[in-house]
Amino acid sequence: MATSRRSVMVNFRHVSLLRAGFALCCALAVPAMAAEPAWPNRPIRLVVPFVAGGGADVAARLIALKLQERLGQPLIVENKAGGNTLIGVQEVLRAQPDGYTLLWSIDQTFVLNPALYEKLPYDPKEDFTPVSMAVVGPNAVVARSQPKDPASVADLVARGKSRDAELNIGAAAIVSQILVDTFNDAAGTHARRVPFKGSAEVAQALMAGTVDAAFDGIAPYAQFVKSGRARFLAVSSARRFSGLPDVPTLDELGFKGIDMSVWFAIVGPAGMPAGIAQRVAGAVEWAVRQPDVTEKLLAFGFEPAQRNDPDTLRAQISTDLDRYGPIIRKLGFKLD
């Protein structure tokens, strides 16, 4: 009996010590948790790997203004152009993964560069934290409005199938050049891909009649279409572009599965906290759907992505890597 009482006393003393230790741990943990700063509590850098003033830069700045309104801290846009986005990318890879340095970049960074460069200084899946898909923009099939020029995709195909009539299609971006070859395969045409350094050169060549059509973004041709000097024949997206609701998709016209849309996204360095990524993604979703932002994006040939969460972006990167890699290698495109 005495032994039993002693055992009970020892157990009570052990429990008391455990409670005291737990209380001490809690007391020490509270100041530590309280000391953890809320995010964001200072300005955020948004690195844009494009020159200032272009469509990609304008879209980034439109969204950045709304993000700072939503997040409560300034978003400082820094243009780090060059090397097919490589300069801006490496700036972000060197940054701390604390959510204060983000990258605004095009799909080429993640899904084209791995096949275009023999040695790439980053891994598109491992070296970034996917944050949010932001906007998408289809390639358009554009032709002049002159009587001798194609008035429809059917006209383009008819001309492209004739070996007697040479069909020249201008394209600048890698995705646009891939689209020319994909279209040839789908339509059974023999169009000649004419590469240019930029959209301005493609538009100039089209309006001068040097090329018969252009596969390119929408914005450079909007002024010519508005004045009646050119026409949009189709878009290359999976669904119609909301800024051109009367223009059919290539898929609708019978060229199934052609979706050569360009997308822009926000990512951070690898290791960025998931909670911060989710918060930025929520702010992006809100920002791109504000009427004033959407209206301006449409004018530049972009529209809000259907989904903006990190998982959607991660899945898109993986899907497009598998899709574009074999095509680029088959066509022999290289940038180094």
C-alpha cells in the first residue's frame, strides 16, 4: 500500500513537471511567433525580362498597379531585358525565396528555352516556385484586305496547296514560327515560313505585300484592321479570343488541336512559402478581372487566364514542356 501511494505521488510530480515544461515552451513560443513579420511588410520587386514599353511590359505594369492595391505594398517593376529572358531569370534565381522578388515572364522561359538552348542555367521545374498564370494571348492569322490577298483561311489553304503559287507567311516569335509548320501539317499546305526579328518587322512586311499573311500576336495589326487595310482570318487559341468574338479559331475551321497561345505568368525562386504564393495568386486573380485592366489587356491582345492558382501554372509548364520540346527539336530551332 505504501508503495502504491509513493508511486502515485511520483506520477503526480511527473505530470506537474510536464505541465510546467509545456507552459514554459508556450511562453517562449508566443514571443517568437509574434516576432514573425507579416507578409508583405515592405516593397516587392517584379522583375520583367523585357524592354520597357512593349506589350509584355505594359501588361506587367497594369497588373502590378492592382497587385500593390490588393497587397498593400508598392510593387517595383524592374526591366531586366536580354538573352530571351535569361538575364531577368538569373536575377530572380539569385534572390531570397521570401516573396519579395518575383518574375513576370513568358512561356518561352519555361517551355521553349529548355529545347532551344544546349545548356540552360536553370531547371524550369525545379528552380522556380509557380505562383500564378496571369494572361494569355493567341496568335492570329492576318492578311491584307487587298483583292489579291487571301480573304479567308480557306483561301490561304487553297493557295498553299498549289505548288505553282508560292505562299509566304511571316512570323517572329518561336511559337509563331512553330505555328506555321503546324498549320502546314494540319492543312496539307506548302507555305514558306519567313522569319523576322520582331512583330513590327512582320507587320511592315505584311502591309508592304512582302508576305501573303502573318502568324503573329494581335496588337501590332489592330490599327490596320480598324482602318480596313487588313483582316483577322482566325486565331490559334482553343477558344475564341474575347477581344475578337467574331473571329473563328483554327480548330473551328477544321484544323483540330491547334492551340498556340502565348501565356504570361508570375513565379518566384524555388523554396518560396506556399502561403505567400497562394496569396499572390489570389491577388492576381482579382487584378486581371478588374474591368479597367481587362479592357486594356484586350487592346494588347491578351485576356485573363481562366485559372490563376499555382497548381494550374505548374501543370501548364509540364504539359507545354512535353508538347513543344519534340516539335522544336524536329524543326531544328536553336538559340546557342
